[in-house]
Amino acid sequence: MATTGKKTILAALLANLGITIAKFFGFAITKSSTMLAEGIHSSADSANQLLLLLGTRRAKREPSSKHPFGYGRERYFWSFVVALILFSLGSLFAIYEGVEKIRHPHAFDNASWAIGILIFGICIESFSFRTAIVEAKTIKGQTTWPKFVIRSKQPEIPVVLLEDAGALFGMVIALAAISLVKITEDPIWDGIGTLSIGILLGVIATILAREMHSLIIGESASETDRLKIVSVIENNEQVVELVEMRTQHIGPEEILIGVRVAFHETLQTKEIAQLINQLEDDIRIELKNAGPIFIEPELSGGN
């Protein structure tokens, strides 16, 4: 994994560990279901960061006879597990707890403590979110933020961005809910806040699961990268036509490339072999994350 992604994950992990302890302390002294939901939320986030680090470590293993293209997709798999944890451990629990609290509301004490803890958590989480944004800008380019999160082939930074954004929004919801309980003395707001946090986590988990599912199945290279490959091949004087091209990410920084190219029919077998090697070298120069390259030749006069 790139240093950029690792720095983002570690910043999020440290922030979430501190916030988790604070939130559970807040739940212990208030018995607020909103604080419990937020504590579970931060616990899930902390576990998720550890899973992302595990995925990047396992992805570095060398290719084997069983997995000849390597283990790059491990990063996608563990990011998918992150989405499942957010949904099961975070969203479903919070929704259940919120519904129960709305049905059977009960007062809690020390709301001021909970408010103070949430303000502290928002400050810490803002630092983590800022770190993720700064690191993401180095690879985002001119892409809009929504497109970056959806289309990025590097799962760690988009995952952390969504988690941090969700954590901040969740704490704002919790702060509003507990403040309303304190102002109105109506504990039903505690349940409404918990339910809202559960729905928020469900939305984030669904977005993550959908994108990681697509990456696990296999996504093609970006349009920019595909155009680079096309340019290299079509600008070669010995190439008559690029008949077919298929690409697939077998990891965040590795693209499998398969092309079928029509060469001039006057070329001899040895010349075609040399030309294929030259094209492979040129593609690797132009596309730094090119992985295995397969070039199938055909003569311009037939199949």
C-alpha cells in the first residue's frame, strides 16, 4: 500500500481509539442509547482500520501457482468486510436500540458530560478527516469528491473518508439529540438520535459494499489509462489496427492488460515477436501500474 493510504488509516485508527474510550465512558455515566450507539460506531471504525491494515499486508504476498496474478484484491475483500461490519455491528444494532428507546424512553443523567465528550470527539475526528482529505488530494486530481469515492481503485482512502464523514455526522446527530433531551426533558430524542445514527451507518455501509463488490468482481482501467494504452499501440508504425483491448484491475496499483493487434502482413515471425516486446516495454513506460500484458498478434489480412 502507498504511504499515503497507510498514514490516513493510522490517523483514523488513533482518533477512533481515543473517541471510543470517551464515548463508552459517556455511556457509563449517562446510560444514553445515543452514546452507546456512537461507542459501537467508533468501535466498528477502529476494527475496520485494523482490517484495512491487514488487507494491505496480505496483498503484498508474492504470486503463487494458485494465485498467479498475486493477492492485490485482498485490499478490496477486506474493505468489503469493513462494509459488512459497519452494517451488522453498527447500523443494525443502532436501529434496534433506537426503536427500543423510542418505544420505551427513559430519562438519563449527566447530559452535560455527554455533550462535552461529543464536542471533544468532533474535534478529534475533524483532525482525522482533515488528514484523509489532505492525503486524498494527492491522488484525486481534478475528479470531484463523489466521483473519487465511487471510482477510486485504491479502497483505503475512500473508505476512511466515508467513515470519518459518517463519524462526524453521527456525532453531530448525537449532540443534537442529547441537547434536545436536556432542553426539552423528553428522552424520546435519545431514541430518535440513535435511530438516525443507525440509518446513517446503513447508508454508508451500502455505498461501500456496492463499490467494493464491483472492484472484487473486477473493474477495467480508467479511461485515462486505457487511452494511454491505445495511444502507444496505434502510434506504432507497424500496427495496422488495435482489434480488441481488455483491461482489469487485479489490485489498486496493478492492471492486467490483454490486447489483440493487427500487424502488417509483411512482418516475419521474429519481427512480430520483437515488436510485441517493444510494445510491452512502451506500455510499461507510459503506464506505471501496468501488470501482466498479453498481446495477441494477427495479420492485417485475416484472423
